[in-house]
Amino acid sequence: MQTKFRFSRLKIILIGAALLATIGAVMLMKDLQNEQTTHQATVTDFLTARHYNHLLNETVLRSRTFLTDDYDSLVSISGDLSLYCTEGPTPTNPNGTFDAGRWPDVMNAREKFCEALRKKLDSVERFKSANSILKNALHYLPELIAQTRDPVIRSVSTSGFNLLLRYAADPMSSEIRDEFESFLRQTRPDRRSVLQAEAAMHLQTGAKALQARGAAEADVFHPRVEDAILKLQSTYFRHDNERAQGSSRGRAFLVLACAFLGLITVGTFLKIHRDSLLLADLNLDLESKVKVILAECDRAEKANLAKSVFLANMSHELRTPMHGILSFARFGQQKIETATKERLKSYFDEIYESGFRLMALLNDVLDLSKLESGKIEYSPKANDLSETVRLVTSEMCAFSTEMGLRVEMLTHLPVFASFDNMRIMQVVRNILSNAIKFSERGSVVEIKIEKIANGTASCRVTNRGVGIPDSELESIFEKFIQSSKTKSGAGGTGLGLAICREIIHQHGGKIWAESGPTGETHFTFELPETPVESHRKAA
Amino acid sequence: MGILFARRPSGLSVLFSMVLAAVAGVESAFTSDFPFQALTAPHAQNADTVELGRKLFNDPRLSKTGTVSCSSCHNLASGGVDHLVFSRGEGGQIGDVNSPTVFNSSLNFRQFWNGRADSLEEQAAGPILNPKEMASSWDHVLGVIAGDPEYVRLFKKAFGEPAKPKLVTSAIAIFEKTLVTENSPLDRYINGDSTALTSQQITGLKKFQKLGCISCHQGKGIGGNMFQRVGLAEDYFKLRGGKPLASDVGRYAVTGREEDRHVFKVPSLRNVESTAPYFHDGSARTLEEAVTTMARVQLGRRLSPEDIKVLVAFLKSLTGKIPATAFPLPTRTPAHAD
């Protein structure tokens, strides 16, 4: 039982801890997911911004390398990118509310982004301008070459055009630039040739535009906008990461703490449960003990009550013969001169009678007291019950004859048992005297002694008489209880049977009364073969 | 990817593309990547807001003495302009620049000749507060609006709240966004109707591209999407003569940079037929004049009359239909018709 209990307790603890850990994990995941969602929104925003930036660069390049005029898309992309200055994402808490704490940092980063973007868009405009000028020049020169028949102009324009092309291909090259410039110096506008002048002018314009375009481009591709976007992004995410880290650390700790608390709680509850079971057990124990004590109290009370009743009865019983003694003694005193001898003798008889009765009562009371207090010393010996009974029977022969009865022993075989001879004689005497007293004149009192199971000796006294009502079979063994069928003046103190029971019980035997089918009364007592130390049994 | 492209493409590829462009003929380089786009219908705007914007646009009471409205200078009945060299403002004051057309103004990447306004909303506040134009103030404007139950009703209907400056400019801008003139012959031509342009106009289109006008007047608005200096090939101002005007400095007035001197926003050529006179100073009275000047100062070309004729024919094919939202037109004629 103990092992089983311990095992299930461990299981409970484990299950409890697992449950708490799951709850903690779910909470954590949910929180992270919330933050993740906020994360996702801002990541997409910044990705889009960076995408637009790249798109702008690409479109600029396309405008340059393929000489297409996609200025509308440059305008449109610039507009989209500019929106991030005014309509960029605002920092939010995981629960979606505006995060005012982060706002100043974000605003700063955004302003820097807008500044960088302004510079970039300015460069884009300059690029557009220079690019279109250059394109004109580059288209004009071939036209001129195609139109003119003048071989000089033709060759000059061609070389000029080629040079310009080379210069366009490599604007950073100082060699080409020098060559180009020297060429330009040579082809100074000449009054004679308008075309030549025009060609030269276009070459120059083209060269200037090329340089301007190169400068503008360099600025367009400056990484400051990309850097600013990344900075802005990190301003958002640094806080998020910090918070996520902090919060996830915090939450991990919280989960652990919860698990630990959970373990403690579960353990405490289990302990409480076990203790309560223990308590219940103890309680039951206590209750039974209390019942026992209450029963004892009850009995003590009853005994007390009985004692009070006893006292009450006794005082009456004692007083009555005392009165008799005193009153007849007084009569004697008063009438000593005048009363006859017979009269005086009757007075003395009465005194003797009362005194005898008083003595019997006192003896009985003392006996019972001694018996009850357990101060009687028994000397149980192996005795012959038959012999004991015969002795008592012959003792009461005169009495029985007087009452017109015959006392007959049904068996004469010896029946040995262990008992105190004197006391059992007392018992037999009592029972027999009762039997004689309450028998019909001319009937027989039968005594049957035999050995029954376990070597127990049994003695049964049967008589025919007024009988005992069934309801009183138990109560007659009580102190001072006499059968209701007692003839008034039958004598007796009402203690006899109580004394018998006491003696028999202290021998470890049983005594009881029963009524027979034809109205006879049986009084039976049993004695064990070997002495049994028995406590006073409950009534 | 931008980092990758930061490296200059190899000279060989540039050379190749340029030679291809030159040899194969400039036309193919252009036609394979047509620089114009047809106008599409503008975004549908809230009808209540458009009505309110139109009412505000046409309302002269917004000016100081109640004589000048937006449509006084950007007359919806006459091509979106007032056909004056310089517009007349409050009290007959002469303005600084030629009024650009309000039609298709939503296609411009900036507003005003020097591009100082980033949006139509920003532009709408300009004339209202300009002492030379409407000479008004927001207090006055809001007062007029508050005093007119029709305005109160319209504002409530359109915005759900009473008028304030932001809402006034918003309403005007939303109205202006609807003023897109679709279905010009060029647009129909671009959309596949090969009969939309006459042969003269088609020649003009090709010439337009060949000469290089296309390098600045391109895109959906056929212009309006970049800044450019005027007088690339030749000094425009010298050619024009006359006193220097305040507006001659162009974008320099906005940025203060030397390289922005004489830089203007390239105007859109849509409906150019009906927006005479031309240029920021209104110095070109006719399209022929404008084309000649432009070719000379920007491209360094002297055009033959034939060229001019076909170019002008082409430019006339850029006129689209006045949109329905422009109506009803104001019943009152502008205060200072010329």
C-alpha cells in the first residue's frame, strides 16, 4: 500500500509539472507569436522600402545603359519610397498599441532616412536632366554624320562621336577625357561650317552632360539610403529583440518558477491529502475510544445511579428492621411491669427477627460490595459439584420440608470442576432457596448436574411455581430487583441473584434463568473445567 | 542587387547598345520601347468630394474681394488656362508666370514651373494665399464656407466634418485629379487605332522622336516628369530678350543652387494646342513659335518649315476630351478676360 501510494504520488507530480510546463510553453509561444506578427509586419515594410530603393537604382541604370526614358516609373518609385518618410510603420507593442517609448528613436532614424532620400531623389533629377541632354547629343551626331556630304565634317564628327562614345563608356578615364578635350579644342566652332559648329557644340554639351550624369549617378548609387533603411529597421528590431529576449528569458524563468511552484503545490496537496487520511484514521480511532469511554461513563453513571438507588433502597431496608428493633424494645421498656411473659417474649422474638434480617442484609451488602470491588479472594480448586450441591440440599432439607416440597437430584455422578467451594455453595444455596420459596406446595425441585462440551460443568435447578415473566428473566439478576411475582413478605433483599451472578462470572462461568414450555422455571449456571481469570463482564 | 549594378557596365556593352541604336536607326530604339503611354481613366473619386471641389474651384468668393477664383486663371472652358501671357490676380495685379493648364495636372510629378509644390494639395493653397493672385487667407475662405449652407452641407457629406484648410485643398485636389483628358488621337493610336493619326501627324511623331524632343517630353504626360534646364544649346534668355523676370531663375528660387538656375519643370504637352501662350513667360504665342524656339535652344537645331509643320500637326494630336466632371462650367465669365 505504501509503495503504491508513493508511486502514484510521483506520477501525479510528474503529470502536474508537465501540465504546467505545457501551459508555460503555450503562453510563451503565443507571446512570441504576437511579437512575431509585429515583427513580420515591420520586416515586410522595410523589405518593401529596400526593394523600392533597389528598383530606383535599377531603373536609373536602365535609363542609362539602354537609354530608355522610363522617367514615369522613376517618378512613381520615388513617390512610393517617399511615402516611407510620412507613412512608415510606427512602433507597436506586442498587443498592438502604439509604443511611445520607442518613438523618438524611430523618428530620428526616419528623419535621417528622409534626409538621405531627399538627397538621392535630387540626384535622380539631375541624372534625368543630364541623361536626356546626353541622349540628344548622341542622337544628333549620327544624324549629322548621315546628313552631311562634307567628308571633313563627316570624319570629324565620326571621330568626335567615337570619342564621345568611348568617353561615355569610361567617364572616369583621364586619358580619354584629355583626348576628348583636345579634340574639342581642335574642332572649335568655325564660321565657315555651321554644321561643324553644331557638331562641336553637341559634342561639348554631350561631354558636359556625361560628366554631370556620372556625378549624379554616383550620388544616386550612394549607399546612404540603404544604410538609413537598415538603421531604421534595426531601431525597430533592436527593441523588439531586446524585449523578446528579455521577455522570453523572463518567460522561461516564469515557466520554470511556475513548474517549481507547481511541484511544491502538488507535493503540498499530496501531503495534505495523506495527512487528512491519517487524521481520518486517528479520528475514527478517537471516536471508538470515545465511544468506549462514553460507554464506560455511561456505565459509571448507571453504577452511580445504581448506587444511589441502592443507597435509597438500602436505607429503607435498613431502617425498617431498625424501626422494628427499636419499637419493640421500647414496648418492652414501657410494658415491662404490665405485660405478660408471652407478650414480652413476642417482643424479643420480633427484635431478634428484625435484627436477623438486618444482619442478613448487611452481610449481603458487604458481600456484594466485596465482590464488586474485586476484593474477594477465591481459591478455586478441583471440586465435585455434585457433592457441593448435595451438601446444600441436605442443609436446606428442613426448609424444603417445611414448604411441603421435595428437592431431588437427578444425577449422583461426580462432576468435577474448578471452583471455590464456599462461594459456589453460596450460589447454590441462593438459587435453591429461591426455587423453594417460589414453588407450589407439593411440587418437586429438580437439580440436574452434568458435564457438557469443553468440560464445562452445568447445574440446572428446575422448579414449578409462579414462574418468572419473560421480560424479567434478565432483570432479576440486577441488584435489588425482585420478581414482580414476589409474594409480599417473601423476604429477600433482592441482592441474592446479583451476588450469584457476580460469583459465577468471576469463575468465568455463566448463569441464567429461563422458562420451560410447561411453566416451569429453570435456573442454570455453568462453570469451566479450569479456572478462568475473567474481568467483570458487561451486564 | 543595387550593389551589383553600382559597378559600371562594361564599355563594350555600352558601345554595342549605342552602335545598335545609331546604326539600326533611332526609330527602332524608340518604337520598340515606345516612350509615350496612353492616358487611362483616373481613379474614381468620391462624387460628393468632386462636387465640393468643383464648387470651390469655381468660386470667386474665396478671394479677397470675391472676384478671382481658381478657374479665373485655369479656365475649364478654355483649355484650363486663361490665354494670357501672365494671369491677372486680385485687383488686376499681373502675375509672374504663365498659367499652366489644370487639365492632366495630376500627371505632373511636381506643381508650379519651379516644382516647389510636391502635390496638387500643396499647389491649391498657393494661389489662395498669394497676394498677387487671390490675396486671400484661410480665415476668409473658411468664413465664406461657413456662411454658405450649401458648403456646410457638402463638407458634411464629403468629409463628415466642418471645413478646414486641409479639407479645402483636399477637395480641390480630388476634383483636379478627375480632370484627365482621355481619348486624344495619339492615345487612340497608341491603343491600336492606326487611323487615329494622319500621316502628317505620324511623320511629326517620328520627327519628335528623331530630333530628341522625346528626351524631355516623354512618359504618360508627354512631359511633366523631370526638371530640365532651358537653354542647353543656346541661351534662351538672350534669344528672348527683354527684362529678366523673377521667374527666369527657375528652380534656383527653390533650392538656391547654381546648377538649378534656369531649371524648370518640363511641362506636359497634352492639350498643348489649347494652352497658348507657351513657356513660363508666355513668350511663344503660337505652337510654331514654341517648336522653333525649343528646337533651337534645347537641341541646337534649326528646323525646316516642313519639320515645324509636321511637329505642330503632331502636337495637335495630343488634345483629349474634356471630362464630364469639369461640368457644369462656371456660368460667370472670368473677371479679367483678355
